[in-house]
Amino acid sequence: MPIRDVLLALLAVLALGLAFVAIKVGVAHMPPLLLTALRFLFAALPAAFFIPPPAAPVRVVVAFGVMLGVVQFGLLISAIKIGMPAGLASLLVQLQAFFTVGLAWLAFGERPNRWQIAGAVLAAAGMAIIAARWIGGTSVLPLAMVLGAAMAWAAANLIGKHAGAADRFALVIWGSLAAPLPLFALSLLFEGPAAIAAALSPPSWQAVASVGFMAYPATVFAFSLWNLLLSRHSAAVVAPYALLIPVVGMVSSSIAFDETLTPLEVAASALILAGLLVGARGGPNRRRGGASDRASGAS
């Protein structure tokens, strides 16, 4: 890519990686489901007034938005609220790349190639090391929630396949409209009206900044840049830049919150990153009608 497009890719990666810092700041001042609902409400509005709806069935757009907004980010942001380090979450959620390959194999018969299998083995080894640490701790729930978020992301990728040639940025914007109402209902049910009222009357500037950053730089801006780059270059050229997202997430979280990894977790993280890099080298599997979709690494 020319230098101009490399810089655009790095700007998108920076916004997506810093979103994990914004999440941790936000959950310190607002219940996580409410925070997620507001993130997707403002990601969709006012953008939906200017972006035409995607050329896809309404049920596909709604299913995509619910899986991505309600399930993936509902789980991810709640996991960070109850103790998952933001930097580590930014890495573990990237396992969606391998979950996508696995689900595409089961659903569409798209067999993974040798690079994807080798990458999955490396990432699984790193995941096993991290899981052993959490299993030996007080709770495995945050880890399970992040893995559930990665699986939901993979499911959203496959739902997105049914959108066909629909513009992916429009799919994200209009899919975001499907997320706020279920999330507000879940917030009311599990977090309670008192917690919602306390968070909104009035919201702290930190909560406002968190929602604003997640909705605009990390969604509207980053996805705009990413789709622009995908329109200019092949996915094989653009996709590897997504591997920098957890690097930005982990470094920025370490600086902002003094999050530190043990030497064993550093080694495990290196294995996962190596697995993602090896899997990305394999590229999409084009047998039986096309590649399985892989998301760009949005947060």
C-alpha cells in the first residue's frame, strides 16, 4: 500500500485498540450493558440519516446487529467490568478469526488450510496457558465471557455472509440500530433502574467521553477507514494490520491502568499473536464458493 494508505490503516488500528481503554474507563462510571446500549445508539445515530441502508434482508441486518452489539459487546464489556484486563481482552477476542474458520467449516464446508490449522494450534496453546491461570484464580467467568464474545463475533461474521455484496460499513451502522433496545431492556432487568438513573443523572464526563470514543472514532471513523482501504486493496493486504489492534490495546492499557502481564502470560500472548499471524498468512479459503468472512478487529 502507498504510505498514505498505510497511515490510514494505522489510524484505524489506533482507534480500535484505544477503544479498550475507553471501555475500561466507561465501566468505571456506568453499568456495562447501559454503556454498550449507548455506544450502539450513538454509533447508529445520526449516521443512519446519511448512510443508505445496506442491500440485504432486514432479518440479516437485525441478526447481525444483535449478535455483534448485544451478544459480543454485551459480553466483552461486562467481562472487563468484572475483572478481565482490557489489554488481555483485546487479544483474546481476536480468537474470533479461528472461531470464524471453524464455524465456516461446520456451516459451509469451507475446510481450513494448513496455515489456518497451524495458526489455530499455536493460538490454542497460548489460550490454554491463559486459561490455566484463570482456572487457578477466583473466577473463570470473565475469561468465559470474552471467549463467548469472540464466538459471537465469529457468528456475526457468518451472518454477514448472507448480506452478500452489501456495503459492510452500512451493515454496521444499520445493524447498530438493532442493538440499543435489547441492551436497554437487559440493563433494566439486570442492572436495575436505580443504577441506570444514577449513571445518567447526569452522566460523568468520563462516561460521556467513553461512549463518544467508542461510537465515533472506534466505530464510525475506524470502519469508514477500513472499508475505504478494502475498496482500494485486497483483503490479504489490509487484514494483517488488524493484528496490531491487540498490541495497541495491551500497550495502551498498560500505560493507562498499569496492567501488567506475568512472564507466563507474555509468553502465552506471544503464542496467540504468532497464531494469528500464521493464520492470516494462509489467507481466505476459496474452496466451495468463497472465503469465510473475517472481521477487521473492531472493538
